[in-house]
Amino acid sequence: MLHNQISDDVSLLWPTGICLNLDEKMNLKLALLKIHEVEDFEEVLFWGKIKGSTRDYYIAQSLNYRGHYEFPHKRFFWCTSQNWRFSELSAINPNDKELVERFNINFTGEPEKVYVEAPPEAEEEVKEEEPADKDSLASTEEEKIPPKNFVELDRLAYVIRAIDHDCSIVPQGAFRMTPSHELTRNKAFEGLTGGMAKDMKNYLHFRNVQQSEKREQLDRDDALFTYDFLDAIEKDKPAGCWSLQVDPSGTLATLRNFLWPGYFAFHLANTQRFGGIYMGDGIKNSDLPFML
């Protein structure tokens, strides 16, 4: 949800029980504004909160649309209530996937907590003395990267991106593709009708397109003339990982994800109001396929 609409957007999640206290709202607004001091982002959003046993992590997301082919560039930031100062999360290491799955436990809120210590560096073999006139610029040896500990902040960076990939959604028509293949908000979007807001097929993943039929649509440039060019959540696996509910007025739709308990999205029919938030412990429900 956009940083300047936190209070209003959170109020629309009342059917889910999600809320932020006054202290959190005030500090988050100030902290999110300071992210703009780092760089001129096109959008800054409050992404959510990862609950920890000692303290909680607050997560922000920045988006830049211009100059990025087919999908905006996302960056993530974190802070705790200890100082309310956002710092950027590092890029993930694909090799960390196994470690993340091994430690599917509660976060502590201590970013430097060590989960796995780095293995000691092996002693290098003694090399024969090289000729004194060897050209040092001709060396083709790769620079060795020293091993590092796997800490909670590494796990946090991986989990947040996994949740965002699986859960971040938008109503169909909220975004459009430009002739230069840049994604942009659709200024003509007036919201889904009450009937459309009740249908799961009208909600799409806000991520790089991965479903083959949608990929072909983009390659044919058909996406310029349609609003359903993003991946559809109704095809997510396992079937039944999403739940959609509508309030008694029939205008406020809320969606809940069961694979990552704690993620909620909303859309107010016939308006441009939509958004999503994660408020959970960061633990994936890996047993979901056996529960449905």
C-alpha cells in the first residue's frame, strides 16, 4: 500500500482483523518519507510486518517503472521499532534456498543472529615461486569470495521476496503496458464492478510474467490492447491457496493467502482503491497441499 495512504488502506482491511496502532502509523509515515532521501523513487509502499520473538521487522518496497522493460524494478527495505530507520535488504543468494527451508521457524528480530557459521577457509597450497618477470595483468585467476555466516537478515531477504513473488496481487485493469513495454498505472482504471470484484479470475500477480500463455501474449504485443496480461492467481498451485470474501455491502473484496498465512489484499469496487499487506511470522505453510 502506498506510503501516504497507510491509515486509509489499513482501515479497509477490517474484515481480516489487520491493524496498526497509532505509534506504528506515525513512525512508519516518517520513516517511509525518509526513503525518498536515498533516491528519487517513483513509488514507496509499506509492504508489511514480519513478527519476531524479540522485536518485529517493518518492510518497505520501492518501485521504479520508467526505463524498465515489462516490469518495474523492486527494492526492499527493513527496519525495527528500535530506531525506525529503513535500510535496504541485500540481493538474495540462490544458494540460500536450502538454508531458508531448513530454518522454517519464528524470526527473532535480531538481524545479525547467526543461523549457520561460515566454514573455515581451507589453507591454500604452497605454490612454486613464479618468474619475477611475469606480467601480473595476464593472470586469469578468479578472485575468491570469502565465505560468510548465514544470518537472520539473509533469511529475511529471501522470505520477503518469496512472499512477494507468491502473493503480491492487483485487480485486473489497474495497470497497462505501454508501446515501449513499460508497465504503468492505468489512469483510466475505475475499479472492478461489484460482480467482477467477487470473481477470483479478475485478480493478477504483480510480478514478472511467468505463465506461458501470458508470456506469448506479451511477445505478440497483444498486451498493449488488454488488461489481463499478468499471471492469473486462479491458476496458482495448490488449488485453493486463495480465499476471496466480500463484505455485506458487496463492494469490499478481501483476499487471503493460505500458503503464506498473514498476506491479505483488498479492492473497493468501482474505485481505484486496492492494495495488499503481509502481517505474519514469515513461516510458509508447506503442509497446505495435504490440508486441502
